[in-house]
Amino acid sequence: MTRVNTQVARKDYPEHGIKKGDTYYSWTPGFRGVKQRSLTPPKRSQLTANDKLSQVYSIDENLGEQLAACGDIDAVIDLLETSISDINDVAEQYRDSFENLPEGLQQSDTGQQLESNADELEAWASELDDLMTEVKDFDFVEFINENSDDKVPEGAKFDDLSDEAKELVMDEIREMVGSGNNCPL
């Protein structure tokens, strides 16, 4: 595991935006990696030297960050579609790595781990796909009529809702997606 240190800069590091006297974080991912510095704590994706694993962590981080910024249901669906596609791409990279191993090594711990990672990522993409279906099928009219003083007629569009009702719906959708988003690696 990569160790993260907190230090006070004794000199300027302009390439990192760090000035003398600033408190900053430093870490070196992997064996013989390049020392990294930042004014903000590193993200999980920055702490590994494994490219595929870094991509997986980055997808997970982006999904969480961008979900909070989504303003409507279509934005959540687009975010999930992009995340599913990205996860499947990384799963395919793991499968390719496994298939490129000699047959004898495919049965080794490394080979089994590559195959397991691909399987887990495909399962995660499937879970997100199920969540996307739930979001698409979410009956926000019924939800608002049951959980708000606002009464919305059948067939109403999301854009027709009051700002308060839109936020109530988006909070529910963020909760649905957030509770179902569990990075397996």
C-alpha cells in the first residue's frame, strides 16, 4: 500500500502549485514510481501504479463525483451509460491480459486474479445496468404525489416539476444509484 505523507514545503514546487510554507501531500505509487505532490489528498486512483486498477478506481471516483452534479434523470442515465462502457473496456483489458499469458501461467495465482478481476468488473457493469433500468423506470410522478405536498398530474414531464420536487426526485435517484454503486476491486 502506498504511504501518503503530509509535509511543509521547504521550497516552491511550481509544477504542483505548491509554495514554500504550504502543507502538502506526497506519495510514490508502486515500486520505483515517481514522487507525486499535491495540495489536496490523493485520490485512490492516484495511489496505485497498476494502470488497469487506476482506471477502475477513477471510474468509481468520477461516478460518485458526477452523480452529485447531475441535475436531471437523463444526466444520470448518460453518466451510468458512460461508466458501464468504461468498466466493460477495463474488464476486456483484464481478459486480454489473461489470454495473452502462456497456458501454464493462466492457472497461476496471477492468471486467476486477472480472470477474477474481469469477472467482478463485468458483474459490476451488470449491476449498474440494472440500476440504469430502475432509473429509467422510476415513476417520479407517483413518488412526488406520495412524498410531497405538490400534486403532479399523470403524464407530467420532469421539467414541469417545481424546483423543490425536482430536487426531491434527484435526491431519491442519487440515493438509489449511490447505494448500488460498489466498486468490487
